[in-house]
Amino acid sequence: MNRKTIITCAVTGNLTKKEQHPGLPITPSEIAASALEAADAGAAIVHLHARDPQTGLGCMNLDTYIEIVERIEKCNRDVIINLTTGEGGRFVPSPGEPRVAGPGTTLATPLAHTAHISKIRPEICTLDLNTMWSGQAAVVNSPQSVADMAEQIYAANTLPEIEIFDSGDIALLHDLIARKIIKTPVMVQLVLGVRFGAQATPDTMMYLVRQLPANAIWSAFGIGRMEFPMVAQSYLLGGHVRVGMEDNLHIAKGRLTKGNGELVERAKTIVQSLGGEIASPQEAREMLSITAA
């Protein structure tokens, strides 16, 4: 813990709904404004999903991503942009005929997952390694699809943030590194609290951290009420931290957060109260070895 801590803010995600929080950012202008609010509060990285402004659902529309990023960049606020590639990974079996894709299926090709990365060339993007059950859908990321996406991500000079949802994902990560598909040192995000994935407990986090590749730069977060306990746990184990309205909509039990800025402020307070310091965007770039295109 002799280094500064990177705070990532996951601004909106694709599953939380406006009915759950009236201030959830949905439109490109709302997402960009909330990302800038998080940056002002101390987030070095903002993790972004695009939403369909009409339906509020997560989308893969290239123009929407471009608008979000341009709105952030024109404000000249230094912050690292981290775009998702997770859209397009869900398969919902049809009732009575599970081989047929039912309503809610978004399963797409690897190139569709990364088209906006190739165009926008952000500093970071996510790369999910999980194949698991999530709600009413199976999330599917085959090893070959992951490899194809990684190739496109590196071609864009973008750093992949490897998303780990359970221990089997780490086994896949080691295989991808051994086959030189994923470069080292690797950036890893541990996702804790998905109902049928790794649970948000100190024991689980310690178990996963012990299996990570040598010299991995890692962060972790908890979903819902475990968001802030996992901030403390990640810092104490030597990791970085993530908060945001993608993961949690409350600042305290029974009280909705004012927005992403308040969540980041709380994470910053937790880290600083434990003796830590918060990394600036430039310090985060240095730790992650991010270089200009």
C-alpha cells in the first residue's frame, strides 16, 4: 500500500433502470455530465456504457458512443475513458426450445463487440472473460471470441481491463497469457456480488487475488450494499477501487445517492481514512503503462 489508489467510476452500466433512480444517466449528455462529475470528485477512470435514449436500454450504437466521448473530451477535463465491450453477450433460451434465441438475446460477433473501440481508440476498454448465468440470460464469452476481441483491442492501442466474475475466469486468463493472446502485466477487475458469480466477501476477494498472474494491476468492486465494504477490502489487500451507479444506487441504507460524484467522494474518504492517497489520471496512466497512440 505504498502506492496511490486509482478510483474508477462505472457511470451507468446497462442493467440499472430509471425507475430505480430518477437521476440515472441515460442520454449521451447525461452520461458525459455524470462522468465529468465523477472525475471532479476524484475518479481517474470513468467506465462507460451507451444507452438507447428512447428505451433506456444498453446499446451498441457507434454514434452514441462517439457523442458521449466527444462531450467529455471537449470539456478538457483530464480523465481516462474506459469503454465497455460487454454489450452483445447475452443469450436467452426460448421457452420450450432452448436452442432458439428468445427475446432479450443480444449475442453478437466479436467484431460487433469491439467496433466502437476500433473507431474511438479509448485508453482502456473492458474485456469480459465470464460465461455464466445472469438474471434470465446466459452470458457467453467463448475463449475464441475473447481472443478475437483482444486482437482488435490491442490493434486500437487500447489497454484491455480483464473482467473476472469467478475463479474459472482466472484459469482462462492464465491460458490466454500463456498463448500470448493477453499481454502482461495485465489489468484486472474483480467483479463481486453477481448472484451466481463470485460473492462479495473478504474471503472470496482474497482467494481470487492469490490466483492472479504475477505483477497484475488489479481492482475490485462489490455490487449493491457491498460496494463500500469492498472498497475498503480492496484497498487493504493492495488493489484499486471502483464505485458507480452501474453497481449501486444508494449512498446509505434506504437513501439514494445524489449521483456518481457522491459515490466517488465516499470511496475517496474510505481510502484516505485508511491512510491511502488518490491517484490522478496521469499517475494512473503511469501505473498502467498507458502510452499515447
